[in-house]
Amino acid sequence: MGYSVFMESVQRSFRLSAVTSSLLDSLAETSNESRNSLVERLLAEALRTERHPLIGFHQGAAGRREPLIIGTRLLVRQVVPLAREDGIEPTAQELGITPRQVQAAVGYYADFGEDIDADAEWATRVEDEEHARWERERALTA
């Protein structure tokens, strides 16, 4: 996942409305997640979005969920390194987004940087593996 859910868990008890419970059951049936992990993910994402309203979550082709700037296809892990290197305004101009959107990614990173760094490491590992596979295939057909 795109965030630290592997921390120590805490037992909580909540009452849900019948409608919310039914929606949860329905979503759990169609997903590959248990009800507990689904509730953990949805609640974690909702709380993070509440804190950072310009950040949403996207599930990529590999099934990994990562935070992105709402209204764009830009992942936080893609924006933050540019902002670090060039600053807010130049990054906004380069990416064709507003400085407020860049600041939203930076703000999210300030709160959840370890998760973003883990996402970036994962993406680099996948890219390296895919490139190596492509090179092997190319060698076989050359």
C-alpha cells in the first residue's frame, strides 16, 4: 500500500449505520481485501485526505495505492523531488499545475515522508525489474 499500515494495531469498536455497513460488505465482496484491511485503508485515506484536501489516492496497475494531487495524474512521489530541487513556483510552471498544488504535495510529504520514500523505492525497484526483463527479451530476439 502507499502508506504505513504495518504499524502496531489498536483495537477499536465502532457502530456503523446499516447503509454504511452494507456498502462496506459489498465493497469487501468485490475486492481482494478483508473487511478489516478495507476499513483500515479507507479510514486511513479519508483521514489523510481530511488533513490534506488536495491529495487523493490512486490505485495503479500493480494494485499499489499511492497519493496523488487531485485533478492531476501526478503522484506525490513525482512532485516532491522536483520541488526540492527547483522550488515551488518553478515546479508548478514545469508541471503545468498551481503552486498551491505543489505545496499540497510538499505538505503531504512533510507529514508522511517515510511512506512517500517507500513508494519511490518500490517504483524504482519495479522499473529496474521491468527494464531488466525487457533487456532479456530483446537479447532473445536480436
